[in-house]
Amino acid sequence: MTRLLWMRHGESTWNVAGREQGRTAHPPLTDLGRRQVLAAADQLADADVAAVVCSPLVRARQSADLVAARLGLEVVEDPRLVERGHDETLDDVLGRLADFLASGPADDTLVVTHGDVIAYVVAALDGTAPSLPANAEVRVTQS
């Protein structure tokens, strides 16, 4: 079984403003967002994370860089992990995620991405209703 740790990015400036970010906006993390991510990184220190992969969007990349620095790992970007675009259906997003999972991410990979992506993939893998994670929240799947 492959264990993946799915982490939502830390709070961004647009989260604070209540604005929808999508995949074309590039708001950075706030100071609180950086603290959230560093707290999550501290909790992941004993989780045997082997790799860090992230969405290329700024808020996810900033979050991944902070965690990877704490864990002594490199970050790899994967465009299949971007947030749902306004022109995408849920099936489009699930197709991207299925392709990502089929590509065989390493066991114990930390996947830093967006709330909607995590909600959809965890629901699909666990057979549960989608629920949006909090900023810097980590959810674990095994498949």
C-alpha cells in the first residue's frame, strides 16, 4: 500500500479576503499561513516523509518549500495538482488526480496542494463525502 499525506497550503492573502483563488490567481501566504505550515512541518518531522510534491501555484509552492526545508527534502512540482479551474468539471479534476496516482508517487510522499483537490481525492479514495480541509491540515490516504 502507498501512503500519501495530503496537505492544504497555508493561509493566503486571498483566503483572508474571502476571495476565490482558482488556478490563475497567485496570492502569497500570509504570516499566519507561514506559521501554520511550519507547525504542520514540525508535526510531520516524525512521519517518515520520503518526498514532497506540490501544485505549482504560488501558495502551494511556498508551503511545500517551507515543509521541505524543515524535513531536508527537495520539492517537485506537478501541474496535475493545481486547483480546480473554472473551465473544469469534477470529472476533469478526478481524471487529473487518477493520472497522478497511477504515475506511482513514492510511499510516504507529502502532497502539498489545494483544499478542493484534497477534498475530492480523499473522498474518492475513502468512499466518503468531500470535505474541505483547513489551511495546512494534513490528511492521510492509503491505496
